[in-house]
Amino acid sequence: MLNSKQRKYLTKMAHDIKSEVRIGKNGINDNVIEAAEENIKKNELLKVKVFKDAATDKQEASKILSRRLNAEVVRIIGNKIILFRQKESNSRYHLPS
């Protein structure tokens, strides 16, 4: 679990990341999970945009994605969800304690 310092650090790091994964009216389907898995595996930090007409709301989407991706929800800001899953080795993010 992330503490408040770690969440703040990761939120700051996610500021310049573009939302590569988008959730729309089709909700969270296999394509969304695949894209999210590929992105978080490569980058560790993932920003997901949830459109207003999405089949699931951002709270529910964050729970589903964190469970399916085995990732931590860093923060939900507006219509964006920030997720983090640290690599076991060679992590690019050095979390404060």
C-alpha cells in the first residue's frame, strides 16, 4: 500500500504522462484491459481517462482496473485515474519512505 508521500510523488510524476488508455461507452472490456496491462508493464505508471458517457463511473473503473492489473490506485483527479505497479527490478520510480 502506498503512503501519502508516495502518492504525492507518483501524482507529480504522472503529471506529464498522457492518458494512453480511455474508457468510453463500451466500458472496461478485454481491449481496455490489454492496453492497460501493456502500458503499465512498460511504464509502471498509468493514467486512464474515463469519458462522461462511460458505462462505468470512475470509482468503479478504478476498482476494476486495480484488481485486474494488480496495481495500486494512486489518485483519481477529475475524470482521470492514476495507477501504479512497480517493477520487481530496475524500477524507474524510487518511492520515498
